[in-house]
Amino acid sequence: MTARLEDGRVLLIHLDRSRPVAWNDPAFWEILLGPGVRMDPDVLSERGSIYRLRFDTRDGGRRATQIRIETSTSTGSPDWFSLDKLLLTEEGLSLSRQEGCSPTGQRASRR
């Protein structure tokens, strides 16, 4: 699934666990991984960080999307945040520092 931003950048939301992630495809500005999508440790080390989504079921059968950042230096289980904490900037994605959110590390290299 892709999302085209107003400025033309394209996000890839990769949810298919059975297909490899197109890490080097120049068509995608950023890639977010869904639940269970495998992450190659070498790619994580090269990028420095990745974003991962999950979908929680709420009362009444509604679903809420949450996001976390995984870094090559992460220890333990990173916290999950609601999508309203995700910031889109010219430099990239980051998680808001509001309400106890920890700052995110930017990827080691940008396209």
C-alpha cells in the first residue's frame, strides 16, 4: 500500500509478510513495516532506524493504528504510540516528544 503526500513524496506501507521489502526502490521516500514483516538486521544497521505499525482492536470492534521506531541500537521493546504522535518534516519522519514520547533517531543515510 502506498500513500502519496501533497509534496509528491511516496510512503510505502509494507504489510505483506511473504514478500521482500523494496528497500532500494527510489520511488519510495520512506517505508513503514506492518506486523510480522521481517527486518534484515543488516538493513536496519545500514538505515539506522525503521518504523513499524501495528493494529489494535478497541471497544466496539474499532481498530487503532500504533507506531514505533526500531533502531539498530535499541535494547528491549520500544514503546508504541498513536499515529497522532508521528510528525512529517522535510527531513523525514519522527515521533513527537510530547507526553513522554522519546525522540527518534534519524536514519543514517537519506536518499
